[in-house]
Amino acid sequence: MRIAGYSVGILATIWALIPAVLMARSASPVDGAGMTAPTEGRAILSDLRRSRSIHFTLYRDYEDDAYDQKLIFALEQNFSRLQREFWDFLPPRHREGHVEVVIFSSRERFDEFAAAESGVPHGETGYLSTGADRMAFLRQDEFHKDVTIAVHELVHVFNRWCTPYTPVWLDEGMAQYYSYFAAEEEGNESMPGGVNVAALRMVDAALAAGQLPRIGTLIQMDEAVFYGPGREINFAAAWALVYYLRHGLGPDRDSLFTRMYSRLAQRGDPHRAFTWSYGANMDMLQHFWLAYLERLYEEHREYIEVAVPVDEEEEPGNDAPAEVITPLRP
């Protein structure tokens, strides 16, 4: 895989959006690209304004041409980047794929559409259809937040196109990893080292509580566990692991990541794909991962101290108890 044209930028307030973005893997197929949607969903779509570009069709319930042009430009730019990144794994039919993007400014209308189309519960921010040809999300108060959600879902699209199954930790970790590159370009504040300080802060708190999943546990989580109690910690851990694999290893880190992803694209077992690249000694990998995160914490302590704090009423939790480990901070 290639890293091309990306610079990392991360804003702590954006981090809070990510767990709220429902990647609806079990959603019903939807209209578009040869799929069918429930009548209610089609009826709502028929009332929306529409714009079309090379790789996207936008449906929206508002009138803002300047916003549409800006969003389409950002989407096409990030599609091209992901296209280059995933090119070796894209089947020919998806190399110039097309995605529908449905945007609502009204929470009520978004909830109505999401429930009618895919059975998505009220209160979510966005989701991706099972067919990976349509995403829908609720418009946020800042443009870079909309781009973060859209690119997050777009990475899910590329993973669906490239692999028969992407393990949930990798799917969500990569979606966060790439979406923050895009957010930085759209006005998100850049953090030194490209570190999601809010996620790193959560990792530290989970370590202190003995509730951070170990690598061996994280990479074998199914969706029910990952999205269950402690999902915020699981999202943070997934981002931290992908970031470590892309930046914290030696000069072979890109080839190792590509080797793992290639195995997944060839319908390989997800756990074996991971150990094929990174070895089976999870204790040693855990040690190096935490040591790397500790260095990141120290390098960005001043930013972590002003990061958006974890809701004190929501204690970190995970169904799979982890070993109590010394927190990152001394």
C-alpha cells in the first residue's frame, strides 16, 4: 500500500464524533448501483436535491451550492488518494467506483431516512450500507467534521471493495487514520507528530484502569464485542494500533502492512494475516507498542493535557478484561 499526499491533522473534538458514526455492516441493501431500498427510503430520496461528480452522487435536504462544490472537491480528492493507496488490491470494476452520499441538515429527517432504509437506530451520526455504495450522515456544525465522517465511511467502502472481510479493529482503525489526514486539510488543527491526542489520552486512562485490550484480544474481537460496552476504548485502541503499525515500526513497516492487507485481500484468515506479518509473539509486540505510545505521550503531553476529557460518567469498560499495566504517564 502507498502513503501518498497525506499530512496528518487531528482535533480532539473530532474524536468524539467517531464512535457515534455507525458503520452499519448488517444494514439492508439500498437503492443505487443495482440495489433496492425500501419504499420509504426511495420516497425520501426523491424529494432531495442532487449533484453528481465523477465518483459521487450527492443527495441533500438543503440548498447550499458553495458547500456542495467544496464537499465534492474534498471527496474527489480523497477518493483519488485512496485509489492510489489501495490500487493494487482494487478489482477492476471498483477502480472507478461510484458512491452515493446522502446528507441531511435535519436530525429528524436523517433518523427517518436511516430507519426506513437500513433500520439504523435514532441518534447515530452516519452509516454505510452493506453494499458499500451509499453512505448517509447528519451535517455537522463545521465543514471539516463533515469531511471526517465522509472519509471515515469512504475508507470502509474501499475496504469492502478490496477484501472479502476486514477485521473490525483494522477497518475502524484505518477509517480513523485516513479521515484525520483529510480533516487537517479542511481546517482541523494539526497536532505535532500527527497524533490523535484525545485517543492517546483515552488509551492512557484505560491502561491506568487495566481496561485497555491487549493486541491479541483486539485483533480477534468480533463486531458484537468491539461495538459493545467499551466501544470508545476499542476505537481508541484500534487507531493507536494502526498508527503504531504505520509509524512506529522500522523501515519495513509499509511492506509489513501491505503484506498483511494482501493476505486479507486473498481471503486469508484475519488472525493469520496479522501474525504472518508481525509474528505470533503478542507479548513482545505488546511491549513495543506500549513503549511507543509512552514516547508519544511524553512528546505530546502539553497537548494531551488540554484534550477533550473523557466523560467522567462513562467509565472505560470492555467485555474482555485486560492485564493491569502501568499507565503511559509516569
